[in-house]
Amino acid sequence: MLSVEPNPVIKGSLTVIILKLLEENSRMYGYEMTRAVRDVTKNKMDITEAALYPALHKLLEEGLLETTSEVVDGRMRKYYSLTKKGKKETVSKINALKDAIGSLQLILNSNLSNG
Amino acid sequence: MDKKTLNQDELHILIGFIKRHGFTEPFIVAEILDHFACKVEEKMDQHPHLSLEAALAEAHQDFGVMGFRPIVRAYEANLKQKYRTVYRGELKKILAHPVYVVIALLIAAAFYKAWFWAEQNSCRQFLDINDIDIELLFVYGMSILFLSRKFSSFGLRNPVVKAILGLDTWVAFFIGLNPMHHYKYGTKVQAVAITVNAIFCFYLVVRFFALYTTLKKGYKDSEIVQDYLKSVDL
């Protein structure tokens, strides 16, 4: 299983992963996000708490996310959702990441030898 | 098979576990509890014969070497950033109001004139800059104490309170390091120094009101958490 924390390439994409998850779901809580990534990637990728919560904090600080709290099953649950600014930026950030991945694939799939 | 949901007794065992790992402040415990409980439930769903204690240990291990710290650090950082924005907004609101500008100018004029009057009437010791700095520190300290008592149900270790009161620590530092009181100045310079200190004192009062309003907002924002904490007796 690929853990988000040690892999720098995936770590750099974590904020986009979070934005994408929240674009497709009106709101999610922290654990739900980690489970969603594991389920979609069939356990190939795992987001650790050490990576997730700093990324959520960064997105909150940038004003792309907001939070609401509710009592669920006897505990306080904090839900994250996209702000208006977050919804706008999600599209551009996902497109930017797709472009970057496309460029990487071109490099990795081509013959780069000199001569 | 139904998904496992921890009951109140089991949640209290988790709360005890969180506290034994050094996180005892109720707001922080509430912040950690849900994610931790979800992990424990997942473990017990995957391995139905696993005991709660074993599921706790495994779930905690999954948090890695940092344990619960990333959740706590992110939570505290969010609070600090959120209330710094509120505090600055409150401060701007007050300082931009023309009434306060007029009051500040009147205080400046009064203290400036008062110094020369005190010189002429041999009672400058009442405006001595050393004493004013001590008075400023006292006023500042008492105002922080008042705020902490007003919101005593929070406690000084509460992360909302720490995020907000921490905004002003540089002010106390500046008062303590104020170099003005170490020198003997001429009369005009002393008058200006006293005036600046008086304006600074007025500014401290304004900051106090901004801090108070910010704390009130923090208190209101966290009502849902406070109600929850009362219900679980954390």
C-alpha cells in the first residue's frame, strides 16, 4: 500500500485529492476522506492523519474550505465542505494537476537518451 | 452484519485512552475522539473477535509515531488563524471610528500639557515614566485576568482561549522592554514620552475591548462543543 506521507509526489497532490473528494461530496469528515481514498484506490493508497490534517488546515487557512460540527453517534464530528472560493479553485487545481501528470507521463514514456 | 458503533461506555474508555496519552483538555479530547472512534470501529468490523482494548491499541498505532499530535496541531493552528482574523477586524472597527481618534488626540494633548504643569508645580513624580510603565503592566495583567475569569468555564488551557489571549503577548513584552524609562530626558522630550505612553495606554484599552469581543465570539462559536462536553461529562 502506498502511504501518502513518505511519497513526495502524492503528498504534493494531497490538497487536490481533498478538493476533488469534496467537489463530489457536499461535505465529508476527516476519517471519511481517508476511507474514500482507500476504497477508490482499492487499498493501494492510504492517507495518514499526519498528512491529512495539516493539508486540511492549509485549505482552511486559504479560505477554500469551511467546517461545521455536529454530534453524531455520541461524538463531535467536524465536517469539511468547499467554500465558493474553494469550488472555483478546485476546477483550476485539478486541471493543473492533470496537465502536470500528462507532462510527466510524456517524459516517462519517451526515449530521452542523447544521440 | 451491522457496522459496529461504539456505545457511551466504550467511548469513555476511548476518552480515558486519549487522556492517558497526554491530551486532557476537553476541547482537544472532543476534537480527537471522532476520528479515533471511527478507526476503532473499523478495526472491530474487520476483526469481530478483537477486544476493544486491542482495537484501541491497533487504531492508535495506525496514527503513526506522531499519534494524535497532527490532529491537535492542525486544530490549534486553525483556531489561532481564525481568531486572529476576527481580532484584527474588531480592532480595525474600533480604531477607524472617529470618536476614538478624537479621544486619542484629546488624551495626547491633555498629557502633554499636564507634564509642563507638573514641572511648574513640582509634582512631576505623579507622571514619572517608570511608574506609568508599572501601571500599564498592572492594567494589562488585570485585564487579562478579568477576561480569563469572565470566560472561566473555558479555562486558561482551552485552545480557543489560548488562541485569542496569545495574540497579545507581544504587547506585554513591549511594555516590559520599553526603553524610555531608562533615560533621563529634557522636559520637552519627557513630555512627548509621557504623551506617547498615554496614547499607548489608551491603545491597550482599545485592544482589551477587541480581545473581549473576540473571546465572546469564540465562546459563542464553541457553544455546540460546550453543550456536547456537558452531555458526555468530559
